[in-house]
Amino acid sequence: MSKFLEDTGNEITIGYWKDPSTMPHSHTHPQYEVYFCTKNVTQKSVINGVEYVCKYPCVIISTPYTIHSMSCDETDGEDFERFVFYFDEKTLKSFDPHLIPDMMSIRNSGLLFRLSDEQAEQLKSLILTVNGETTSEKELLLALFLNKLYNFEPVEPPVRIGTSSFYIQDVLQYIAEHFCEQIDSASVSQRFAISRSKLDRDFKRFTGSTVHSFLDNCRLNHAKSLILTRKELSIGEIAAMSGFSSDTYFFPYFKKHTGCTPNEYKNKHH
């Protein structure tokens, strides 16, 4: 099943890893992701159900709700150094247009940039120099990184990966933005003018989950957030605000997937 990672808000986050990594399960999230591998490591990337294998330093840009995974060959794992930027659409729109390359307007796919060793070292040096401890530094670093990347003399032209007609990505975004409403597989299929059987089949194929399970997962995550941040709300109000049709469904579902009741969850985390 594809893992749905929650929205981190408006702040840019930057991750750094050097340990071996295998990611057998794909994931999706509401942010853009800029993945930068600094080494000549054999990597397998799966973008919207399409597999790509490369052994060179690279940058992969994934748009929001792309279903993707990245992992390295186990024999190369000890040298699997990578940086990952996460940022949302608001961050991108906050920059002056001339600061962000036009190719960042890609949708429902990703871009793969092959780098030379020298180019990879330049990008790594940029990250380490700017550091990016504060939000403004991270924004500056992102703009500098993207501009430097797009202005390199390409080893080979950037490759569009995934597929521009991959509608499941739009379905994921629609569900993530409307799960509080009374939507289901039937209404979603109507929204995208396809048969329910095709939607259910394609959704299961690419995410490993049913539409119903993904909906409930989004609702559960939202309910957990409300329990911890909106103390004035009753559990019934939280269930309704999260899109659950009734308390009688919400309570057992919550306990099954968290191991405790909503009130126990609240007490435990406070």
C-alpha cells in the first residue's frame, strides 16, 4: 500500500541521509520533492508506476501527489548520500517568476536530471555553504539550487518521467483536499468521468489501496490532528469534521488503527 505522508505546512524542509536505503513501498505527499543523489550509485526509482534505473549523480523532481519510491542497489548502499527538499505550491508561487525555472510548471510527472561528478559537487557545496537553518535561508537555498541545476550544461537533456496523463495523481489530490466531505468511490469516479470499476482497478494497481481505505486513512489522520489541537471539540464533532459518516463507525475504526479510543489517544499524547 502506498503511504500517504501528511502536509508539513508552508515551511520548506531539507533532509540528509547517507545510510543504505531500500524502499519497497511507494509513498505520496502534498509537497513537491527534489531528490538529489550526489554519488555514482545504482538507484531504482518508481514514478507513477514506471521504473527507472540509473547509476550516476542525479536530481529527480516530483510534483505533489506523485506516487514514487527511491532505493539503491544493496551493493552500493554504503555510499548512498542524498539530500531531499520538500516544499509546497505556496512556496513556489512566493518567488518572483524569474527566480524559478519554467520547467517547474510540470504536472502529473517528474523530471530526471543526469549530473556529472563536478556538477554534483557544485550542488552539494552550495547546500553545505548556505546551510539552510532558518526558513528564509531554506527559501534562498531552494531558489539557488534550482537555478544552478537548470543552468548547467546538461550531460543529457532532462527526462520527463512518469506520465502526463496519469490521472490517479489527480484523484489522490482531489481526495486529500475533499475527504472531509461525503465522497466515496462512486462520486469520485463521476468527478473524473470514468467508470467506478476502472477507478477501483487503477487505484488499487498504483497505490496498493482501495479508494475507501485511502479515504478513511486521510480522515483518521485528520481526526488525530484535531484531537490534539482542538481541545474544545467533542469526539463526535471531530468525527463529523473529519468526514466520518457516524460515531458508530468512527470509534471502532479509530481503536482498530491506533490501538486506543479517541479519549485515550488524547490523554496519552497530552
